[in-house]
Amino acid sequence: MPADTGRGDTGHGDGGPRDTGPWDGDHGNRGRGMPRTLAEELRTRPDDALAALLRARPDLLSPVPNDLTQLATRAGTRASVVRAVERLDRFALQTAEALAVAPDPCPYETLRDLLTGDEGAEEAAGQRDARRAREADGAGDVQGPDAASPLGPATPSSPPSGTDAALGAEERAAIAAELPRAVATLRDQALVWGGDDRLRLVRTARELLAPSPTSPSPTGLGPTVQEATSGMSPGRLQELLAGAGLPPTHDPVTAVATLAELFQDRARMAALLDGAPAGAAGVLSKLTWGPPYGEASVASPTPPVGWLLDRGLLLPSGPRNVVLPREVALHLRHGRAHRAPEPLAPPLSPTAEHDPQAVDNTAAGQAFTALATVEELLGQWETAGPPVLRAGGLSVRDLKRATVTLDVAEPVAAFWIELAYAAGLVASDGETDERYAPTPAYDDWLRLPAEERWARLAAAWLPATRTAGLVGGRDNRGRTLAALGPDLDRSPAPEVRRRVLELLATLPPGAAATPDVVLTRLRWERPTSHRGAPASAGAAPGASSPSGSAASAVSPIGSIPSAASPTREDLRSRLARWAVAEAEMLGITGRGALSSHGRALLERHPDEPPAARSDIASAHAARLLAPLLPEPLDHVLLQADLTAVAPGPLERPLAETLGILADVESKGGATVYRFTPESVRRALDAGRTADDVHTFLAAHSRTPVPQPLTYLVNDVARKHGRLRIGTASAYLRCDDDALLAEILADRRSAGLRLRRLAPTVLAAQAPPDTLLEGLRAMGYAPAAESAEGDVLVSRPEAQRTPPRTPPVPVPEGPPVADATLLGAAVRAIRAGDLAATAPHKPAAASGAGSGPDAGAGSGAGSRSGGGAGSRPGSGARSGAAAGGDRLPRTTSADTLATMQAAALTGSNVWIGYVNANGAATQRVIAPVRVEGGFVTAYDHTADEVRTYPLHRITGAAELAEDAT
């Protein structure tokens, strides 16, 4: 890359900042018009730039600020700044961190040098690094406890080639090329303001990212010499100057400045360090990349530490604590704030290539399996729904039952349960003995085509904040998190899911990427959200010292756990891994690659109403999925071993009847059903006759009905109903008195408390259903009968909850406003700012009369700092802003005259208005018509035409010409 050739009138040189925005602004402007506050700079931005700010930081719109001053104030609050910083990518964050340790304000060139380091330092750096490495074993006793950044532990970057060498030309060129984008990002989000020669980080961001007395900044840098020597005696300062070979000074301020100047002079510092004793370089190397705080005996230090303390290269921060000054650390780092700046996002390289059609077919097959799984789960729950725990949620025992029913692992079963809940297909019934059951929406869902049913599930999964992956874990109080429980909402989940799929969508069709590749990219895009266990800001991973050496006692405050140390993965990383797995189970991806219908699901449709965008994307995805789904079959293959094989998905009536007549034995590409005496009896209990069963099997089998199956059906049917049960509590009757005698003699019937009433009738003290189950357990096949002697058809009753709405996602913050709302908000803020800051003509100049009210109006005009000659936003707040939000005051006659004149000339007027509730406000209006005691005008604040009663207007003042 060519060398920097300097900056011209625009403030842009080779490698310098590019055009950072559409507004003219004061970037690079060294003239009089440079903004002095963030609010003043916001006033220079065009409407689309303000809308971009509000879109990037939607919390600033809750509620809509009254004016730009309030917007700037809100943008500087701690909560809002933290939220904005957490959304920065790694290089934008590193840029902000560099600004936090730079002078305030900071020229663009200084910022660039903090990120690229000293140019041409590679050769000298290699020699110094080699010497420091050799002397590491001689380090003195400097060690200490952990310390953390205000935003959480910094995530260090891997050092280049395992050394601390200066960056190469290519790395510096990449940083210089990407730095304008990073600065523009910070400017767009109102985290940085000012011209290129006076970049300012907002105060709250500086407080978050700069070093504090007890912790370093995320860069690993500590306090400056001035900050570290605050409170040091003048005599001690002179001793430091003498130790460093500097002449004495007359005052402490000059002494500190002289010492700092020495540390910032690369040549003089190199000469000073060349005379350091053995071990001193090792001590410095342990603190160079942070944290810069350590423990050492200040009163009786070891020779290397004492030499450093005598020259101010280490400064005491307590009786047994020392700190490495920022200027010294920057020299040792070759001028870099970060060990390894990362200007470029890690490439998202595919790890496998598949045929796109194969990917779509695989995803479609899994989508159909997802539908069958949800149907199977809720089909089980519609007759025997699990109870709701007292604290809410599903018990561990019922979750295990679901895993057996679905033949999946517990985490997978929890996912399907939560997915059905998110889609509004299952809920609690609200009864006294509360249970989970399908909702009426489940019946509507069943009637939809398969592709639309899948689209409903996918559309429910994508924005859901409930996180099934947390099931089985522990909350902050050590309680187990239950499926369908109240503590599973995680606000970042929807954003992470969508971003994972969007990254997969950037790959060519059929290309797959592993979760680790996706995670690497996500961690670059949102580094502060992926910070886990406390880590040093700059310690090299895997760095170690020889056992037993002095260097082993030289440890910075804070350390990186080794690769073997157990570390808990952060929430966003786990959410990303779960998103990859869940997308595969749901059929959005296939073989790790995004399917065509998965891509359609991500479509934004910005021109459509917000409420319809998801429906449009889901409908498109359903249309793409429809031809890929397998056609339901109307037949099975009956086999002689009493099994039936369904070679594919079955039509719903066939699947429902076969599910009653046989038990599912195995699933997969084909489903295997097994006929047993119990399953055949279940069909007979449901009202089928033997002839019905034979007809059904013959009609739906592509193979002849095997004789063993015919014999099984006939045998069960012959025994079915021979015994009849009624109520005595219950009775048992049978035409075969020998069979009744056999039952009475069986010891297993003792619990039923049977007694003979007649040769063919037994009475029981057990309820009919208990008697029925007891006899079946003994191997008999009784049938229940009504009071009239008719056989009762017993089939489980399908339960439904009252109508329920799906769970509402818990947003991470205020939603991003659409273009219409953003435009209205910007107009309202502009109008409010105009009312608060625009200068207006004194009442006398606009025809106002004399008297107390007129004097008040004139006074308001003078507060603008020069009346009509003042500039908008030129320092002192004009009008109401400077006068404690006082309303303009004029007489009724003067107000009427001002309105009539403004209606004729089409000019804007600043008014005070009191509504029917007595609330007083300031407004900027453009009168259109004045008649009958009313003023019809366009209200800039409300962005609409309104009518105002003249008697409610407290006063009016015409705006100065340069305010409009």
C-alpha cells in the first residue's frame, strides 16, 4: 500500500478516512462551524442519517425524543451505550477501545497509528522481543489477583505467529483500509462525533472502555503517567526524573509532562531500556499486553523491579501493587493498542459441497418427519395429556415418557414439545386438575396441506424466544429448567437463529459449513456478546513459564484458562449451536446446507406491511417445499409375521385406523406396525367388528392377507364380549358358568371382590373400569355393556383446551421501527428541535405591541443570543430552551396580527399553546387560514394540519429567516 501522503482540504489522504456519510458535516473541517456537542452534530445530519441512527439504536425511540438535544442526551445514557457497544463487530469495537485510551479529542492519524503500530518497527521489534524472551526467566516477583473490564472480560486475539512482533505491511494496509468503515459505524450510531481531526468518543463509552483505578481497559492498557502519579509527592517525582536521566523541573505538572514525553519518544525509550538489568525486560513483558496491574513489594523490591520503579517504568498503585503506565506499554507494544487487530471478518468457508437437489430432498424428508413427530406427540396427549407442575412446565417423568413415545433423546423431545407450544398447538387446559392438551388450533392445523403445516411450524420457530436447549439445565437458583416451564425465554435467540441461517445463505446452494465455522464468524460480528470466562486482554493462549523459574512468579492480574480448563460456553454460542441442530431437525437445512425453501423463509419483503412479511415468506417457502414432499400412500404391505410395512407416509384416515389396529414397532424410511391380541382388541373396543377389520386389511394391503393375521383377528373377536360388565358397583355376566367359576377360582381376582349372584352372573365391588382392566390383565377379553345390555364402544375421548394464543416472544429490546415510523419520528424530532432552538424575531419587530406580555415575548427573543441574528444550534438554547421552556407571550391583538401576516407570507410561527387539559406546549406552525377565532395551520411537530382556537394561544413570534 502506498505511504500516507498527508491530508488535503477534505481531510482525506491515502489510507485516510473515506466519505463517512451523506451529510456535509464537519468531518475534517477545521473551521468555525465545527460542532461542539453531539447534539450540534446531529443537527447537521440529513433525515436519512437520523433515520439510520434510530434504526440501529431503536431504544432511542422509546419514547420519541422531543428534540435533537434530548436525542443526544438519551444516546449518551449508560444503558443505551452498553446496548450499542454490544452490537459492534470486533474491529469497530477495537476502534472504540483504541479511542478510549487515546487523547480526547483524537486526530484520525493518531487513531490509525494506535491500531497499526509504528511503521518500520519490525526489525527492531524482533531484536527487542528476542532479548525480552531470553530474560523472562529473570523476572522479579510481580503477581496478583484477577481484574476485569467494566464490560466484562476481554476476549484476547491470538498473537501473530505466537510473538509480539510489530504488524507487517499487509496487516497495516488492511487496517488502514477498514478503519474508515469502523469510524463511520461508530459515527452512524452516535458513539463517535466530531471532525476527522477531533474524533470524540461519547463520554459514557469512554468510561466503559477506558481503564479504571482497579481494572484495565479491554485493550489491556492501564492509566497514563499523569493518572498513575496523581497524589505522588513532588519530591518523589523529582527522584523519578533523576532516575530516568532527566533534568529537574520546578513544579509537579512539568515533571509529569517531562516523564510522559520521555516514554513517548521511541528512540530515547529504546536507549533507556537498553541499560536495563537482567530480568527487567521479563517483568515488562509479563505486563505489556495486560492486565498492567501486579503485586510487588514497593518498599523492598527485587533489583529488576526496583530499577523499573526508580525510573517510573513501573509506578506504585499501593503498598504492594504496581502498574505499567500506558505510555510505557504502548512503547513496548510498538505503538499498538491491540495485540492482534482484526479488521476483516473471518471467511465463511464451506466445509462440504452437496448437490442442491439432494439438499432440498433431504430437508423435505426431514420436514415431513417433523410433521409426523408433532402429530404423534399431540395424538398421544389428546387422550392422556400430562399434568402441569405447580410451578409450571412438564415433569421430568412426563418428558421421559415423551422420549419413549417419539423414540428420541430428551433434548430432541423437548424441542418438539416447545415447537408445538410456540406454534399454539398445545397449551394447558386451565382446569382444576390442570393438564396439557392440544388446542383448537391443532384441529385447524391438521386440516392444512402438509407444506402449510410445516410453514406454520417454521414461522413459529424462527422468532420464538423460548429456548428448548435449556431444558434440563439449572437456573440461577439451582432449579431444574422444565420443558414448557416459565424460565426458558432468552431474548437473543431469534436474532441468533436468523443470523445463523443468513450466514448459511451466503454460501452457494448445496454448500455446508460446520457450527464451529459459523461460530467463528458470529464471534467476530458480536464479540462482547460472546465473552465467556474471565480472560486477560492480551495474554497469549497457551503461554507458560518454565517450572521453578522466577518468571513463573511474574503473572499479570487476570489470566487465560488453558485449553484443558473446563470453560462454560457463552449463551450466544450455545444458541448458535442449537439453531444449527434445530434447523436440521425441522427441515430448514439438509446435510448442513440451507435448502431452497429455507432461503425463502428468510426473505424480508421490506415493501410489505410488517404484519404480513412473515406470512409472505412462509407462503413462498411452502410453495417451494410442496413438490418435494412425498405423496401419502393408500396401502401397506402385510407380512406373515403379523407385521405391516408402510413404505412411506400414509394417508391420514389409513394411518389413524392402522394406529388403532396395530402398534408401531419401528420408524425410519418405512414404518413397521405389529399386530397383537391387545392391539386387535383395541380396535374391537373402538367399535370395529371382525368383518370390518378383515375388509379394511384386504382393501389396503398390496399383498394377500396372511392366514396368521386372519386367525388372530378371528380368535380375538371370538373371545371379545363373551364377558359382560355392568354396575353393581359392577357386575359380570356370561352364558358360560364354567368360565365364571374359573374366574372366581383365580387368585388374581381377589382384589376385584367378586361373588356369584346367579349361575351366569357375578357381582364386583370394584368400579366397571377397574373390573374391565383387571380381567384384561388376567388374560380375558371382556366387553362393557350399557344398562340395556348393549355393548359399549370405548374409545379415548380427544381432549382440547379452550382457545389459546401462542406464547408471545420476549424481545431483547425495542423492535426496529419500519420506514414509516422512522420518517414520522425524524419529522417530529426536527420540528421539536426547531421549536426549541430556532431563533425568532422579537415581538416588537413582528408588530407586537407594548405592555407586559409584549415585554415577555421580547425577552424570549433576546435569550436566543442575538434574536434574528442567531444561528440554529449556535450554543445557548434560544427562546423556550434558554428561558426554562417559557411560552411566548403576546397580546391577543398582536397574536392575531402575527397569524394573519404569516398566513399571507407563508412563513412559520413559534407559538405557545395551552390545550383543554391545561397542558402547555411550544409548537412551530405554518398558518394557512385565520377566521372565526380559529387558526388552521400545518403543525411541524405533529406533521399534520390542525385547527387551534386563538384564545388558547398564549403568544406568537415569527421565526427568523435563517431558522427556516
